[in-house]
Amino acid sequence: MVVAVYGTLSDLLSVASSKLGIKATSVYNGKGGLIDDIALIRDDDVLFVCEGEPFIDPQTDSKPPEGLLGSHTDWLTLNVGGRYFTTTRSTLVNKEPDSMLAHMFKDKGVWGNKQDHRGAFLIDRSPEYFEPILNYLRHGQLIVNDGINLLGVLEEARFFGIDSLIEHLEVAIKNSQPPEDHSPISRKEFVRFLLATPTKSELRCQGLNFSGADLSRLDLRYINFKMANLSRCNLAHANLCCANLERADLSGSVLDCANLQGVKMLCSNAEGASLKLCNFEDPSGLKANLEGANLKGVDMEGSQMTGINLRVATLKNAKLKNCNLRGATLAGTDLENCDLSGCDLQEANLRGSNVKGAIFEEMLTPLHMSQSVR
């Protein structure tokens, strides 16, 4: 039957229904592709109409042999989230035979009546994420249009069990991520950050990288630098009153003349740092805590450290010449080869400390045996 195609798809179905005496609901091209827009029909196209049943190639028997069920003539249409996709059963089955899609379409009757009015198989998933999956099953290449979230495609690939595509997507997602920026924070960046932060807000700089930065003479009171990298920083004359430097890396840094009243430096690493003429002494009685800190080879000459807690800290080869350590806790501290000449150690607790090779000449307060040093 020759029909002039005009108007809309509904008009064409109405004419076909009238001419053929059926209730036509779907139109297919000669290759079994579902026509959902009349603009897709070209001159001299051979069209097939049906009442909703799946397309069957008229050049084969109405019931094709079992061996042809997976062939490229076995076309079917999927309705994925309201969008139609025409493909072959072999596309869905052959590349990933153990996937959910393959199990869905290995046998024609597996879906029962889960078809829409056009005979398309209903799948309640996202069509934009399904399209790259279908194309991958067709040609084995991962091609995703701009604007499509790879994480969404990955989630659909996991849902349908397309294992080989999952691997491709995970690599693509990893490669699409911007490289982590581990470059140190500069003085300019940090000052801008300080100025933008309200004075009453707590500043948290845990784990940040300030390596080599010039932070001298800045007001850094109460800032949380826990586990931050402050190695080789210039912190001379900085105000670090009550700052949290727990487990921070201060190795090789310069903190000369810094205000360290009430500072928390538990288990910090300040090996080789310079802390000359620093003030750890808080008039209000708040004691600086450097318990367990690594202070090997530090230069703390002339620092005020009344009541400081240096319990089990390591001060091997450190210079503490002329320091005020009155009432300091040095129990279990490693003071091997430490220069303590000219220090005020009155009422200091040196119980269990290691003073092998330590220098005590010109010490302001005699070291009594009752302080139990070793």
C-alpha cells in the first residue's frame, strides 16, 4: 500500500488504521527501527505498522529459529525513563553475557507484559546515563557527551553489571579530577585569609602546608596549627600565644623572639629550630606544654620558660644557655649533651631525666641529688 506521508505521526497512524482495518499504534522502518518522529521518514521508505507487538522482520518466519534470537535481525526497542532506544538483542547480550541487561534479554519472554503501548520494553532508569552504556555495548568504546556526569554513568554501569565498563569509567573519573594542590601557602595568601576572618572566629589551619613561608611578626594567637607543616618557616617575633602546634612540623624553623605563652606543642617536631629569646612565661599562670616534643639540636638560648612542661621531650644537643627554667617539668626528658650553663633550674623537676654529657657550668641554681637525675 502506498501512502502519502503528511501531518503528524498520529495522522499517519490514523490513515494506516483506516486503510488496513487495524488499530495501528507503532511505525517501524525496514530495519526494525521505531519511528517516533514523522520527520525521520524519507521518500520511498518502506514502513511497517503494528498494533503494539514487537517488530518481526517480514522476510523471516513469524517465529524465527532459536539460533536467530540473538542475531542482528532481532531488533527491539527500549523505553528508558521515557526515551526510546532501538537496538538488537545481541548488542545487549553478547559483550557482557553475565550482566543484568544480558539476563534481561537472553529470552524473549523474560519481560512478560512490561512493555508500553508501543511495544517498547520499560526500564526505569536515567536515559542520559544509559545512552553511553548502550553505545559501549555496541562498539566497545566509552564516549560520553559534554555535560554528562561520569559518576552518574558509573552508577548505571554498576546497576546493570557492565563490569568492563566500570573499570573504564573509574579510570576516566580519576583522570578527570584536578591534581591535588600541595604547594605551600604563601604569606600573602595567609594574610588575606586572616583579614577575611572575623576576630571572634576560630581559625583552623590543621594539616595545612606553610613550608618555607614568611610568617614573621604576624598575630597568630589561638590559631589551630595542629599537624600543620611549618618546616623552615620564619616565625620570628610572631605572636603564637595559646596557639595549638600539636604534632606540627617546625623543623628548621626560626622562632626567635616569638611570644609562645601558653602554647601547645605536644609531640611537635622542632628539630634544629631556632627559638632564641622566646617567651613561654604567661603571667596569668598558663603554662606552655611541649610534652613529648622533638627538640633535638634546638637553640633556645635566653628564653623565658618558667613552669614550662618539657616532660619526656627530647633536647639532645640542644642549647639552653641562660634560659629561665624555674619550676619547669623536665621529668624523663632527654638532656644528653645539652648546654644548660647559666640556667635557672630552681624547683625544676628533673626526675628520671638523662643528663649524660650535659653542661651545667655557671648554673644559677645548684643541681641537688634530690632531683634524681641520671
